Amino acid sequence: MADVFDKVKDIIVDKLEVEESQVKMEASFKDDLEADSLDVVELVMELEDEFDMEIADEEAEKINTVGDAVNYINSSQS
Amino acid sequence: MLEGKTALVTGASRGIGRAIALELARQGANVAVNYAGGEDKAQSVVEEIRQMGVQSFKIQANVADEQETKVMVKEVISEFDSLDILVNNAGINRDNLLMRMKEDEFDQVIDTNLKGVFQCTKAVSRQMMKQKGGRIINVSSIVGVSGNAGQANYTAAKAGVIGLTKSTAKEFASRNILVNAVAPGFISTDMTDELTEEQKEGMLSMIPLEKLGEPEDVARVVRFLASEDAKYITGQTIHIDGGMVM
């Protein structure tokens, strides 16, 4: 669990150029991390590559917070 | 001019698409030649390109089909390791007066000429976003701007391509993916050979330069839009029509 969060955090810090401390489970990509729609699409693409999975568009649209992403990855990997 | 770049040209086995594929290759790009039906013609384009000392291969796909376009783009990227230039050129026509036009004739043309551009653009977007750059050049038509009797389906699709070009240009600008369209006028190809003498004369009388264009006239503009020289141009439609529509 922590492992997934750390990997996701690294990608977010790198992609969105934010501080590690800003990346919390409840942080919203758009509201708290200043990502635009395209940034989120790009982020999902990175996550797909990192975790070697495919996230369907319908699922990707539901990912609004860091927690959404982490939980999705955890549930699909278990 | 385009050394080390990689390109995918749809509908490249003949006509304008063929001329574009050859021109990009002449400038040093590796070019994937997409075709729907004319395998032999596609192969001869590939061979002509290889003689220029760059890589090329042919790839069959119906651009209106999501799965086929995905597979095509995947193959191009695995072959070339990158994809810098997409030229959406594949097109068909099913001309008829609107009152006689069947739903199927309308749908087929919209599917290939408009939806095909959407499918291919979507399929390459991921790669171009990762590369943080790319060029997409859509082949529209001057009749998409002016309208043309007997081509309600074709003109609707080609006008649609211009709108799609502008929206895509806006969405991708922040990622340095530039999207433009060219709108050829009366270009001498198989498609225009089908027109009647009367139709041809009618069109010639509307062209200030008083002659048909050649596929190469279009190809050179596409090459420019694909090059570094065009790095500050996006969302535009360039008319290549001898002044027909101003």
C-alpha cells in the first residue's frame, strides 16, 4: 500500500512539479495540485506505464484525487 | 530538413498521399505508408522511398476502425521508436445529389474522411504527448470551405476536418503538438479524373491561376508544416487551390 503511494507520489512530483509534502491522499489534482485536464490524462498514462496496466477511459475519468489513483491501482493489483 | 523524423501518412498508396509520403522521405524522414486496398501500389511507394536511403514499410488499416488504427500506430512506433509526424490523408468519395444520396453513402464518407482523422489523431496522441511534441497535418479540401453541389457528404466531412483541426490544435498546443490542415483545390489525381469534362471546365473557370494543381504542390506545403520552419503555426487551414477560394 505504502509502496504504491510512494511510486504514485514520485510520478506526481515529477509530472506536476509540486512539492512532496503537497501530495496527500486527499489532494485533488485539479484543485490542490494545479493540474489541468490534459495533465491528469498524462498522469494516468504514466501510471499505466509504471504499473503495467490499462486504465479504461471511464475509470480514468473518476480519478480526481491522489487517493483515487492509489486506491484504483491497489484494487486492480490485488 | 526532416532527417531522423518519423512519419505516418494515411492513404499513401496513390494520389496526394503518395506525393506527401515521397516528399517527406525526400527530406530525410522515415515514412510508414498506410493503405486500405491497394497493396501493390503501397509496396511500390515503399520501394521508391527506400531508394532514397530512408526506412519505409507499408501497413494496411481502415482508418475509420478504432482497433485497426491503434494496432497500426503501435506497429509504427515499435518499428521506428517514435512518431513525429502524422498526415491524415485517407479519403474516399461517394458523390451524389443530396436528394439521391443514400444514408450509407453519407455514412461511409463521414466515417473514413472525418472519423478516420479522429481515430488516427487519438491513436498517436499518447506517443506525441510523451515525446512532448509532434506535427499533425490533416488533408481537408477547398470544397469543405466553399461547398460543392453533389458532394454533401464529402464537403461535410472536409469541413468537419477543419473544426477538428482547430480543436485538436487548442487541446495539444501546451504539449507542443502542432495541428494544421491543408485544403487542396482542384488537384490532378485519380479522384479528379473521375469528374466529367463539364465539371472540370466549370472548376477551371473558377481558378485564378487557370490550371490544375499537382499532388506535389500539396506535398510541399505539408512538408513545410511538418518542418521546423512552421513551429509557430497551429490550427490553420492553408488553401492550395490556385486562388479558387480567398
